[in-house]
Amino acid sequence: MKKQSSSTFLSQLALLSGPVLFSLVLFINPFGLDPIARNVLSVAVLMIAWWGTEAIPMPAVSILPLVLFPLMGISNIKDTAAPYANEVIFLIMGGFMIGLAIEKWKLHTRIALSIVQFTGTGGNRIILGFILATGFISMWLSNTATTMMMYPIAISVISVVYAKHDGNPYIRNFALSIMLAIAYASNFGGIATIIGTPPNVAYASFISKKYGVDISFFDWMLVAMPISILLLLSLFVVLIKMFPNKIGANQEMQTMIKSEMRALGPMTVPEKRVLIIFITTALLWITRDLINKNGFFRLDDSMIAVFGALLMFIVPAGIDNGWTDKILDWPDTSKMAWGILLLFGGGITLATGLENAGIIAKVGEWLAGYSGGSVIYLVLLIVVLSIFISEFMSNVAQVIVFAPLVTAIAEAVGANPFMLGVPMALAASCASMMPMGTPPNAIIFSSGYVRLKDMLKAGFVMNLISIVLIMLFSYFVLPYVFALAK
């Protein structure tokens, strides 16, 4: 009874924390902001408090702007609602539907068993296999698309290992590590190339427009690839040390894997059709830039994801009723994590409000004045600021807002603009603590295997490692690769 009473008190305290912070900012205005900026910040602290404490369901928190933004004169309902239909939302939705089809016809089980056969049956080796595979794929696909591809496979691997090690008290750590591995490896792998994650593209686009200089694919990799590789290896060490799984390789499990593969038999017609659509979607993601160069039409990741999802509803499964039964029927979508779409939409809406109110710009001005002109101190401050702000806002929006700001700061102190801009863009993709930090984080959080406190713990350590690596490479390596300004 005492434990339940304590839990109730903490829940009530968490619920009250948001309105208290909201009221402090709104009525006291400690930062002396103008009315609109004050109103936006008060909503932001309310949402962040409730997101952080999970006082109410996180998707429910995400729709607060639909009520508060129009009510407080921040923006009208039309402009407030627009970010909830952001193209990234449809990328996630399309990917989820493709994953549902893979799961429905058990293709993920076949792929998962094959991965376990290849990497070995030890828990740590399976985790390493997922980190390396996910990180490599994410260098060439968007980090979100990569997570979408690996997510159903990871779910099946977890179910296979659970079946063998039921009763092992450390099995939850294995599931948690696999989920964190595919999210973080997607983020860290994505920073290695310009095309790997949208913030890289956004920054390269800004530099091209401002200076008329295109960042070389190879030059970017010279700086970012070593950071990416070291982050992936660090991730493996952090996961196995922080969440030990104590699942060793054994002949009995190898035999079971082979038996399960035989039981699956040859691929069924629905499996083959799902696989064809899956591969087609992945190839379109990979070759999108080449296709766009032909000038006839332009594709983006969201269009491709929705196209792949539509094919699942159009193409017949090829069993029993011939052309009647489709690969996916609409009732199948009842299993989809619709709340994640609202969560990400709320994050984009909040980011838009913060940007339009000038709060991000004010933070940047404070940063410039606080640095004292020291370049290495500026690099450190910008990396820290970028990685922690991106925990709560769209990293693409963040880079769009910060790119001109940090470039102006660099020019003001006579530094190479890349010295501040590149680390800012890299750090924006490394947010690891919060579900809304990046789309991969949001996707794996929906699995049910990841608790917020676990993500906060592992994510904080990876954030610190990211800060150190990005700062060191940016200060000591970057000037020899990028030499736009002297």
C-alpha cells in the first residue's frame, strides 16, 4: 500500500510539474521575452516536462500545440496543424506499413534466422552484427529508412532468442540492446556521408547557396567516416557493458535455428511478393538521386515509402482466393504505432514555433557572446548545444536555423565557417536520449522493449562520446580537409 501511495504521489508530482513550469515562464517571464516568444517557451517547457516524466501518454502531449498555439495567439489552427502532415510523418507511416507486411507473412522470421546463423548465437555477437549491418546501410540510405528496414528483423531475432532463453533474467537487456543498436547505429552511420541523414544535406545545401561551393562527398567522408566508425564501436561497448545479456553461444541453439529454418520450408508466394516490394522500395531509396537527375520527375524518401506501402494494399497475396486477398488489408494497420506519428508531428510543430518566435536565434546570439572568441570553446559549445537541442526538435529544422547563425559567428571571429558548421550538423544527428530526438529513436521506442529511463541512461553516455569525438575531429582534422576561409 505504501509503495502504491508513493507511486501515486510521484505520478501527481509529474503531472503538476508541467503546469508549474508553464506558469512560471508565462507569468514571471524570467528571460524577458516578447509576448509571442514567452508563450511559445511556456508551451515548450510544459511539453518537455510531460514528455520527460511521461505524466500523460507522449502522443497526447504531442497534440497540445493544436489547442495552446491558437489559444495563446502563437499561430492559427491551420498553420499549427500543418507540421502534423510533414513529409517525414508519411515516410514513417509508409515504412511502418511495409514492416507490417513483412511481419504478417513472417518474412522477418526467415531473415532474422539467417542473421543469427551468420553472426552466431551469442548475444553480444548478434548485437555487433546488427550494429555493423545497420551502420553500413545507413551510410547510403536515410537513417529513418534504415531503421524501418531493420526494425521487423530485430523484432523477430528477439522473439527467437526469447524462445530459447525464456527465464533468463538478462533477456530483457538483450532486447533493449538490439533496439537501441538499430536506432543509434542508424543515426551514427548516417553522419558518415552527405546523403546519410537529412541534416547533412541541409547544411551542404546552405554552404552551396552562400559560398557557391559544393562540399565534396569524399571530403565529408574524410572527416565524418572516422567519427561514425568510432561511434559504432563505442556503441557496442556501451551496450554490452551497460546492459549485459549473458547469452552465450551454444550448439543446442544452433541446432534449433537450423530446425526452425527447415520448418519454414521454401519461401511462400506472399513472402516472395513482399520481398520484391521491399527490395524495390530499398532500391528506389538508394538510387533516388540518380533517378532525379534524369529530369523527368523527382522522388523523395517519403514518396517512395508511401508507394511501397500502397503496393502492399494493391498486390494480391497469391494464395487461396487468387486476386481477392491482398498482401495487406486495412484491418492489419490496427497493429501500427499511430501514436509515434503524433509524437513526431508534435516535435516538428514545437520546433516551428520556437524558430518563428526567434528563440533559437536568441540562444545562438547568447552563445556567440559567451564564447569570448575562442574557436575551440565555440566548437565545444556549439556541439553541446546542437546535440541537446536536437533531443527535442527536428534536427533538419535545427540545422536550417543554426547554419546561417554559426556561419555568421565564425565570420565574426575570423574562423573557418566549416569549423562551426560541420560539427553543428554532425551533432544534430547524434541525439540519443529522447524518443523524439530523431525518427529512428521514435521508431524503436514504439517497440515496447525500450523504457525512457534506459534510453536516457544509454543516450546520455553516447551523447558525451559523440561530443568528444566530434569536437576533436572538427578541431584537429577538419581544417586540413575544408579550407573555404582562412
